Amino acid sequence: MQIGHITESDNVPVFRSVKEAADRPYSYVFLASKAIPERATTPSVLKPLLSAPYADDYPQPTYVLLQNGLGVESDLYHAIKEIGKEPSIVSTALWINTNLLQPNVVEHGTVDRLIIGVYRHNDFTTVTNTAAEAALLEDLSAILTAGGTSVTIVPEVQRQKFSKNFWNVAFSSCATLTRYRLPALFRQPPSDPSKPYTPYVSPTTAHLIEEYTIPAIRATLEELVVLARALGYPDSIDGISSTLPGEVIENTRKLHVGPDSFHKPSMMIDAEKNQPLEVEVIFGVFAPGPATIDARLSDKSELALVASFKNIKLDRDEIPLRPDFGTKGKQVKLRANFFPVKIPKRPLYEYEVTISPTNKTAMRRVRRRIFQLAEESSDWARKGLQGNVAHDHSSKLIAAKKLNQPLTIKVPFYDEDEDGPKPNGPEYTLTIQYSRDIDTQGLFSYLEGQPQYRGYDILPVISALNVVLSSHPNRSGGSGVMVGRNRFFFPSEAAPASLGGGLEAWKGFYSSVRPSHNQLLVNVNVCTTAFYTPGNLARAMVEFQESSFGARANVFVKGVRIRTTHLNYKKTVKNLASFNARQHSFHTDEYGTVTVETYFKRKYQITLKKPDLPLVDVGGTKANYLPSELCEILPNQAFRGKLTDEQTASMITIAAKPPNINANAIVNRGLNELGFRQGAGSLGAFGISIGTEMAVVPGRILPPPGIKYGAGTPQVDDRASWNLRNVRFAKGATLSNWAVLLIRDGNDRDEFASTSDPELMRTMKGFADMCKNSGMNVNNAPPTVVQCQLPRKDRVDPSRAQAISAIRTTLRSLKTKPNLVLVLLSNSDKHVYSGLKHLCDSHLDLGQLQYFANVALKVNMKLGGVNHALDQNNMNWLMQRPTMLMGIDVTHPGPSSVKGTPSIAAVVASCDTSFAQYPASMEIQETKKEMVTNLEKMVRERITLFQKRSKTLPERILVYRDGVSEGQFQTVVAEELPAIRQACTKFDTAKAQFRPKITVVICVNLPNNYLTIVRLAHMTQQGKRHHTRFFPTEQENADKDGNPKAGTVVDRGVTSVYHFDFFLQAHGGLQGTTRPTHYYVVHDDIGFKADELQGLTNAVSYMFARATKAVSLVSPAYYADLACERGRCYLHRLLQGISSGGSTRSGSDAEEQVFREATQMWHGGVAGPALKDTMFYL
């Protein structure tokens, strides 16, 4: 950077330090530094200007940061805010050909180019300078230009800084890691021996560079494009273009292909000199720097509120009030993905909308179109609705002012691809009928925690506000696509990622209004879901079916909206036919009875290319069959079926982004797309405004519990994990009379040659040795080894029933029944896996497991052992008196299951003082019923086993209930709690009644295991899976990915105003942004204090037996989830949409028949004496 030629006569002062210079006001302060904020933060360098007396005596200057990297301005911004001043910061992207050769010796080149723009905190998407910003930048540009610097002014500088990262991240890193300058990638060998140079591309390795090196660099650059989309940068010339990777590679090639290229990246020089590297700040902690906890949380009003609860007397089964706040652990500050919402203290007005006639209005698409046409009509504005209302495109309308009554709007209907309404075409009438005033004053009283408002129903006002806040992303004619409840996806910004099989992943945002202490908040989170890839239906259908064995084309096509290519009309696919164009014939007046193939040839001169594909039915009450190759999938359609395993794996990879990326996407693109930043939609008319800064809340990091083994003490790391080196199980089980089942499934490369294969012998010995070394007692007798050759995969047998039959025959051929079978599979075929579990659990009463790492953990537990326990300090509460830990969960059939497939309920419970063994009771029940039907019986079974093993009855039962939505908390208390109590009465005796103290804690989350992730795509009901995320404000309180550290607990700021709840992230994140579990106490006989329950829940999360780490969901609830998943194996065919009576049933009689079929498949569950009292489900 140049500011002109300075001579001695200019009398320009030169200072030795910032402190020495802090004696006068400045218009501009330039700071040039390497982007290594960990070494010397910007506020620390400028501290004399940011503290008294300078900050009190002089106005703050405009700071010009000549620093590479993203987010380097944030700590300075917060530091200026801390002293009560408004920051004025100019960011720069600087191209200057200089290298630091040695201390105080800098080599200058000829390049000196500067891009300048105003820094806007957490805003990467505003692309217009205000008049004041433009004047500031022009003045600054004039100073720099006078000195000879080439200056470019831009309205949004962060994307310029980001694009500069492209070269540094890819090419500078490549040069540094390889220690070769960039001509080594592009320059040909010298043609003139008298003019030698190095490096250059050797002819012997040139093909390797083109085959591996350049593609690896391109992949890195393309990953940066994905990151740019997440940050909100559009795919445009003034954004981050998708063509940028190719352009960067080509421009770099041009610079370094000639003989005169001698440039060495500064990062490479730093590495050679063993100096700190200049790094590009992209990942890490989101918005690092000083953070101030919200004033409503630091004024002690929450403490006074909770103290006042002690004077409130509750009825027996009222949801308990918060007893206190937790204090144990290291205090930290966290950002939460919640933004403050301000609403006026005046009522809202709710109206019910009815549409007549009702013909076709059951279709969401038709309803949306009717509302769109109504909004475009003159009546909408004339009758006072324009700009004053928000609606859900269905039946609810919220108005900012009272509307005249009666109110009707007539809508001549026509589709979007039609020019206008047709004569005598359909006409709908919207009748907008006043329903009620919605009082907001009661909400304010609720947020303040006034005692008389603790039972106040805030749902009507929260629901109304959600309708208003969704008015912009869900607007008629807008680009947003609403999927489920409060989730919005936008096709224009982030390019979709392919999932294969005709589907692609779209990114979007979730928003929902939430109450908290003294503040209404809106929760905003990123979300990802599957959409259809627009294109030919036949091609996509085949791709989906071929993407995974067992994938059914009917799942793909059902409900998809298409446009026909022969007549250009739009239809919705109702179903897939069981016949094709050559098989199906119908009668026509023109040609008599013809096949579909012949009809299209004669009628439209179309020769079908794929006549053997099944036809699709696009009819209404009457079938209308079309060849799928004549159908084009329309854009912007969410896929509502079940993803294949391969697509699920891709979805996890695509969705798992680091916290910094997700947080930036929320505060930039999220707030913009939802219309919150600009107050879009109806927000202004309602007087609603939304803050753009995430809430800052207090949190604590709880210490990990001590882990106890039979021998050896493992060290728990920062990610709440440990290893098994030099430790032995707390209680080793006995492994004897075991067998090995070798399954051959046509995967020769990964299979053992035979039962006598030496490699198989080594594997079995390794398994036995692993069990012995872990502390198990292993019989020296060799296992029986049997082999089963499975029949080839056949689409006629999609659930592989023939394979399971072959396995059954093989296992029954064993002369003596083993205690355990070690199964060696050559692949992860889910159909074989599920069938094998069902066969052994329910039919053969035979324990089995698949061989993989840490298998000894599962073997020991299945055979009744104890892997590890908590140390004495953490067991104190559990050991005070006989205590049972219980987990309850219910799992439901997905959208691709046979209609009427039962739900599965599971209850697990500890049964001894080790709190390690959790045998399970499992039942099938009414489809999609949330509450457990036979809970009394299942709890009775668990108490019976506890009494048998512990020789006493539990005095306390702590229940962790998973799988319940927020709106059903009271239902758990009203229905399930009495069932638990009733189970206890069965143990009354003539001498005493059995009335243990019972505490019920709802767990709102799902564990991040493979099986449950498949189900996440189908869960849209609020509360089943919360959207709260926390972001550390300081690196020391974050893990290496920028997530909160394991043990982080939050019970203030974003929790219930009245009730006893908290968020706990017991585990260390493995990938992406970690999700805490929300624990909510709905009944508490035991009388927990916050520290007691939070500490116990954190400690019990370390007791999950099949892993050497803490888990995301407290262990009893996690076990109940695993038991439910095991139960799904027993109903595998129905859950895959396959029924012995066909998969297209409808009506109550058909559902009853499906339930009977499921009962037969269930086969009594796990009732055999060998397994029923074990953790067979691990």
C-alpha cells in the first residue's frame, strides 16, 4: 500500500508504538498484519485507542484492516461495541507482491492492488453502499490513489476476500506442502540449455499431475464454492461464480507457465523459515470475540422469579416448576440460534377461511393457487387485506386490524401455465370469517413469569406469530418451498447436491417463535431435505430402482407432479401400475382395442423407447395410465418417500457442515431468505421487528465422570471418549459353546474361501483373544463353524426371504444349540441383517452379533457382563437407596411402509446395582400411536426382573421418555404416569404398599446413529427433534471443529419460563454441528435440584455399554431407541412397503388385516428364556 512520497519537510510524525500515538484524534487508522489472530488479536494491538483515556477524549476513527482472512474484523467490532461506540471498519482484499526475507527486510514487487468495502457485521449479502458509506470509501480511495495504489471500491467486500482465499487455500497450500513453487505444475522443461530454470514438469510425471494433482486442487476449489453458497454468496459475476475454480486454475497456469516465473508464496517462505504461517480464517469458532450475555439474563430477574416459585403450591400431577438453576461446571458464554422478536402490545385478529366449492381443494397445490389468485384480485386490496394480513394458504388468516364482515372474495380459477380463466371455468369463493381476538398482553405476562400466567395457553398467539413470520418465505409466487412445518427451501441460491437415484439435496431454513424469560425469540436453523431432480420420469425411476437393491419404483413416483410431453398438461402420479405399455390394452373409438404402445404410435406417431417399463397412473377417481418416458418431473418438489441407504449416507455427508458454516448461513442467507433482516412480508404492518444478532446465553461445561473398569483407569479426552488399552471389563461374562456362521453372498473378494480358510482361523482366534484380553472368561474349546451360501439377489424377492430361509436351515442343522453365534457377513445387506436378527431373536432364541471392531463390548453385555461403571463419587446418588433407571420409546412406520403397519414400543430398565444391564420389553401397538398402549404390563416385567436380580424393589424410578413431541408432555403425565403407578400396585403385599418415587424426564432429540437418521427425514412435528444449536464465543471453550465441548449444559436464556428443563450436550461431536438434547421434567416425586439431575444425566450418558464414549442421548433412552430399532427388524417387510396381501391396501378392514399380518411376523417378540432377560438388542 502506498500513500505517496514523504519527505522530511512534510513533518509527518513517526511513533514507536500505538500507545505513543494515542495523543490526538485520527480520521483513519490503518492496521497491516498477518491473519494470525491467535498470536496477537486486533483489539490487543489497538488497545490504547480502545480504552481510557483515548476512548473517552476522542471519537473512534475509521479502522482500515489490511488483513487477509474471513471474520478478522469481528473481534475489533465487538471491542468497539464494548466501549459503547458504533464501529466504523473498512475491510480490504489486498494483492501485493511482497515477501519478508528476514527481520526488517521486505522484498517489494510491482503488484499493488487494493479492494475496499465497509465491514457489515454478520451481513454478507447487502450489496449496496449507503450515501455515507460511499462518501467514506471515496475519501479513503483518494488518499490511497494519490500514493499510486490501484483501488477498487465494492459494495460488499467479504466476497472479494473470500475469492482471494481460492488461490491461497488451493495453490499456496499446495506449494507449501510439496515445497515446490507453482511452475512445477505447469511449466515445460527448458528448451534452451543455455537458459536453464527449475522447477518444471517432468515428462515422466506430467500425466500424474493432470490425473491427480490438478483434480485435487479443483476439488478443493469446488468445496470452497459450496462453502460460499452456505455463507450466502450467490452464483453470479458479483458473487462467487461456479466457474471460479476453473478460472483460478487457468489464470494460475498462465502466470506460471513461462520461464520468468519465480514467485514463491509467502506461506511457503514462512514454512521454510519455520515461522508462523499466514492462514485463511474460514473455519473455527463462529463470530469470535467479546460477547455480552443478554441483559435480561444478567439482571438477576430470573433468580428472583425462580425463588418466587417456592411459594406456589402445585397439584399432584402438574408439571413441576424450576427448582433452581445449575451452578456447577466451568462458566461459558454461548451464542444460540435464537433472535429477539419485538411485537406491539395490541391484539391480533384471527379469521377462519373456508373455500367453496370443496372440489379439488384437498390438494395443497390447488389451495395455494386459489390464495395466489385471490391476492392478485382487486377485491383483496379493496377490502383491506393487502399488506395487512398473513395466512397459511389453507384455513387460517391473521390480520393486523379488524376486517369488515361479512367478507368474501370470488376467485375465477386457472393454472399458472394458462393465460387466464376460461368461460364457464371453475370459480371458488373464499369466505373469511372472524374467529377471535388474540391477546398479546397475556404473552408478555407469561414471558415475565407472573405466577397466575403459568398455565396460560400461549399456543394461539405463538401459532399466529408463526403464520406472520412465515408470510415472506411462504408467500404466493415466491421462490420458497415449504416442506412440513416451518421449513423453507429456496432453489435460487445454493446449488442442489445430487443424492443419486433421481434425487437431490436442497438446503433451507427452519424458523419457529419460542417464548423465553422476558423475551420472545425466533429459532432459526439450517435444514436439508431431498427433492426430485427435474427431468424425464422414466430415467429417474430406473435410476432410483437401480441405486439400491430393494428400492421400489412405486415409492419414487407416488405423488410426484409431472408434465406430459405429448400434450403438455400437468398431472400428479397416483401410483405405479403392475403392467407395462405392451401388456395393457384398452378400448378406443378410433382404433378399437389396442395396447398403450400401439395407441401412442398410431395416435401421436410416438414410438416408445421403453415400452417394458410399468405405466404410471395419473388419473383421479378413474385410472389414466401413461408411459413414464412421456412424463417430465416438474421442479421444486420435495421427495416424501424413504431414501435408500446410499442416498441416506450422501444426505448425512451433505448436511453435516461445521458450526461456523451453519451459523454464518443462518445470520446471512437465513435472515435474508426468511425476510427477517429487511422486515419483509407483513412484518411491518403488524409492527413486528426481529433482531439480527444471535442471543448470547450463559452455559457451563460439566466435568466428565470417572470411568471405572475391573482393571486399569482410562483417560477421558475432550471429546468425552476413551480407549480400551490396558483395561479389563468391570465384570467379565463367560463365553462358551459358541459358533461361527460364515455367510457367502456372492461377494468373493471380501469373503473367506471356506470354513477351513486360514484367515478365518486367525479371525476367530483374534475374536477369542480380544474377549480374553478384555476380561471375559473364554472356553478354550474351538467354536463350531458352519457356512451358508445365500441364493442370488432377485427383485421378485425384495426382502430376501429366501436368504433368511437358507440361514434358518443352516442354523437348525447345528447338533447342539450354541449360546452365541458370531456371524461373518461379506456386506451390509439390510434385508439379510434384519431377517437374521428376527430369526435368531424371535424364532431361535439365539444370541448373535456381527464381527467388527470393539465387538467384545457387545459380547460381554449380551452374555450378562458389565463393561464399565462410574466411579464411587458419581455413583453416590444412585447408591443412596434402591433405584431403577428406565428408558421408554416408541417408533413409527415411515411414509413408504404398508398403511396400518404397527408402531413399536420399548421399555428398558436397569435391574441391579451396577446400572449396566438394561433388558427390554417390546410390544407392537396401534399404528402411529405416540403413547405406549401396554405400558403397565411392560413396566411390571421390568420391576419383576429388578426384584429378582436385586432381591428388593426400587424405591426410586427415574424415567427417561424419548420420542414425544412438545405438545404431548401433558399427555405423558395424564396417561403414561398412571400406567407406571398401576404397574407398581401389582407388587403390593399384605404388609406394605409399593409406591416408589417416580420422576419422568422427556428427552427431545434423536441419537445420531445410522438407523435413526433415516427416520429424521420424515419427522416434521415440532418437538420431535428440536432445532436449538449453541456456538461457543471463545476458542478455549470449543472443540477443534468449533462446537461446544462435551458436557456443555444450558438452563437459562432459551429454556422454559416456568418449568424444569435444560439442554445438555454430553457427547463430543464427530461431524457437522452437534445437537444438544433437551431434557424436560414433567413429573418429579424424587425432588431433584438442577445440579443433581444435570450431573446425573451427564454421568449416565457415559454408561452406554457398546461404546467407549459419552453418547448424545442419556443411555436408558438410547437403549430404548435401539430396542425399537431391533423391533423394526421383525416387521422389515411391512416397513419396506411389502405385504403378503399386496402393498396398495386402504380402508380400516385392510389396516386390521395388516395388523394381523404384523402380529404373525412379530411372533411373540423375544420370549425365549435365553434372550428375554438380556440386552439382545445391542
